[in-house]
Amino acid sequence: MASKSKSKSKSKSKSKSKSKSKSKSRFTVGKGRLGLIALGVVLVAAVVATAFLGFRFTQGRAVEDARASSLTAAREYATTMFGYNAENVTEHIDQSMSVLTGPAKPEYTKLITDNNLAAEVRKQSVVSEVTIQDAGVVTNTADTSQVLIFMNQSVTRGNKELVSINPSRLTFDMKREGDRWLINAIEVITDDTFRSKIEVVESLPPDAKPVPAPSSAPTATPSGTPSVAPGPAGAPVPTP
């Protein structure tokens, strides 16, 4: 009887040890699978982050390249469009027409036609010279750009008579088509149009504090030094 009980206890202990080893192996396999899944998630996240950063870098580089190339194109176009003489006026008109699109094209065509520009330039030996004083990109994307140009245009007639020197400000709204920039709109900025772009605030904000008025009490002046009377209130300020 004693031998039978011993054999039973041995079999029970063996079965328990087997079940424990199986559970441990299952637990180990489960941890391994979870580790692989976590590693896969991390790898996918790293790939996505790298792709996103690469896209943002490429996009930012494209915008910077567009800024530089559109500025260079705008300076060249302005020089060609507004600088000409009797020998090259027709060529310059054709070159200017080739870089115009949208509303800029019919507007420029009307200007050239109404003033009979080419014929008058040849007839009067007109020479128009353009100097770009400064230029800069106001805003741009990879495919669009607005360029502000400051230029001087000097016009002479008969190679000797100075007609005018015109400082001008203008903007080119440009868009990229293929590998080149085209002018979609041209705006010549005069003093009136410049003022119209300034927003005039007619009322103070609710949290604004008024500036205290200067004291009206007379101030003592040194003996023998004349006092200067204040100027009239609301004196006009010179504007451009």
C-alpha cells in the first residue's frame, strides 16, 4: 500500500511540474509576441516620422527655392518690360507677352495697343532705361509668389532730351508653370493706392488708455531767452 501511495504522489508531482513548465513556456511565448508587436509599432512610427520630416524639409526647401527664383525672374521681367529703345522695343514687347498670363496679359496688350508703343518709340527715338533699386518677395509658396519692386525709369527722346525720371513701385503676382514663372497680375503702387492699403483705426480699443495731455501751466524760461509759442493743434504731418 505504501508503494502505491508513493507512486501516486510521484505521478502527481510530475504532472504538476509538466503543467507549470507548459504555462511558463506559454507565458514566454506571449511575452515574445508582445515584444515583436511593440518593436513593429516602434519601427512603423519611426518610418512615418522620418517620412513626415523628410516631406516637411522638402516642402520648405521648395518654398525657399521658389522665393529665390521668382525674385530673380521678376527683376528680369521688369527690366525687359519697362526698358527699351527703338532697336529692341518689338523684341522686348514679345518677350514680355510670353511671360504674361491671366488678367495681366490683356491689360498689357491694351496698354501697348492704345499707346501704339512700338511705333512711337521708333518714331521719336525714345530710350527707356530701368534701374531696379530694390526688390523683395512679399509672400510665396512653392508655386506662387508676390514680388514688390522699387525701380527708377528714365526716359529720353532723340538720344538727348530728358523727358522724365519716374520712381515707381509695383507688384507682380506670379505663378509657376513648369520650369518658369509667369506674371498673373501687375499693380503699379501710387501714393493713393499705398494709402488705401493702410487700415486707419478710428476708435480706441476698449482696454486702451489715453495719453495724458501736457500741462497748460506756463514754464519758466531763463532770463534773456525768448519762449517759443507752441504750434497750432492738429498741424498736418507730411506724407509720402
